[in-house]
Amino acid sequence: MSDNTFVLSADGWAHITPCGEFPHAGAGVVQVIDRAACDAMAAEFCARKADANFPGVLVDFDHFSLDIGQSSEAAGWITELESRDTGLWARVRWSDAGLSAVQGGRFRLMSPVFPPPSQCEGLGGGRIRPRALVSVALTNEPNIKGGRPIANREPVVNRGSAKKYRWVLGNPPSGEHCGECLARAGKVKTGPEWAAMGMPPCNCHCSLEEVDDDTANRWPNVARAASLAVRREKAEARKKRSAISTVSELSGRRKTEDVNAETRETQRKLTARAAVMRELAEKRSTLK
């Protein structure tokens, strides 16, 4: 065996993530990876695995599959997922490129990708519990620290910083952009961040343009106008809700006033009837 060969674990299992609570600065949340989270992810994986066409969970290189500007080449496919007290473990069927990268020492650790916060279990106070595993990446700089290395020697690799992209409005076939696209216009995020947000619910032909550090903070006129349009739309929606609330309140008052007036009229009639009955009773008594 060459000195440059890094040896995989004998049982074929790789540590995906340890247990613990890990802040995610980009999303502003704390990811809670406990036994409950690992159990849920393993169960969700088993449910998907029951599908005959399920290929496995993708293992890529440095999360490149989340970057539209990078290759989605597979380093491997997770074929088994197991929950343990030490975290989440997986058995990986490596591709030729993935096996070469791991045994050659180019990658040593793994980094999981979980669903966006809105699809995780909310625990309060900004803490969320993932219940599914989206994908995993070979990396040397995982966001979640403390995972056990895939191989038994530590390579040194400098991958550089993530590229950033600005959302650019396109020309929608309908002539109008959806609110989601208008809200994204001009914003700058990394490829994985845009991918995690998903596509908007329309077909408005928007695109992403790569930006550097000098242009990332510039706010184009079209983006500024789109942002203003979104704010105006939200303000108009608030006015409509307020108007509806006012009408509903006035309607409620009118109904209450109508009921009270009807009650008073009924009481008046009853009082008048009682007076007439008393007068008749008195006349009958006098005649006797």
C-alpha cells in the first residue's frame, strides 16, 4: 500500500454528523441534532428506500450540486442510513471519482445538507430539528464540526471562498413578475443558498449573475424599483386588511344595535299588553 493511500473504515460506515446543537449563521437558526433527529432522518430514508427507483442520497464534492455554476458529479450514493447515540452514520457506495478522492486524501470529512428551516421541526427560540437528509458533501470544512474522519490521515486542501450570485429579473411571458421574484431582485447569495430557497412559483425567466466582492453590494436601479414595488404592494395589502377589519367591526355593531332595538320593541309590547290585561281585570272586578 502506498504512503499516499488513506484507508476507509473496515465496516464501510462513515460519520455524517455528530449529535449536538450547531448555530447556522446563514439561516439565523440553531440546528439541533439529537437522537430524535437522527431517528427521524433514518426513518425518512427507509421510507424513500422502499421505492424501487430510489438511487440513494447523493454524496457530492463540496456541495457543488447546490451551485448552479458547478458540476453535480457524484462522489457516491448513500445506500444505508443509521441512527446512533454518536450521531448519524451512513454506508456509501462510492463512485470511481469519490473513492479516488477519499483514498487519495483530497477529502476527509462529510457535511450534511438538511431541509430549509420552514421544513424542520420548530423547537422555539430559533432552534430547529431536521427530520430528513437532503444530501451530503465531501469536504474539509464542514459547517458542523466534530464528525469523525472518513479516512485515517488528514489531507490539507484549500477550496477558496464560495461564489456569489445576484438575482436578475427576466422577461416573464405574462408581462408581470410574481411577488417572490420581485422580493429576490438584486439580492446576492451563494449558489447553495439560492438552491436551498428553491424556484419561485412562476415562469418569469429570471436568472443569476455572478458577482465579485466589488459589485456584490451595489443595488441596481431595477432591483431598487422592484423592492419599492414589493413594499408598496405589502402596504396596500395591509390597508385592505385594515379596511376589511373596520367594515367587519361596523357590521358587528349594526347587528348588535338591531338586536338591541328589537329587544326593546318586544319589551315595550309586552309591557303594553300587561297594562291592558290589568285594566281588563279591574273592569271585570268592578262589574261583579
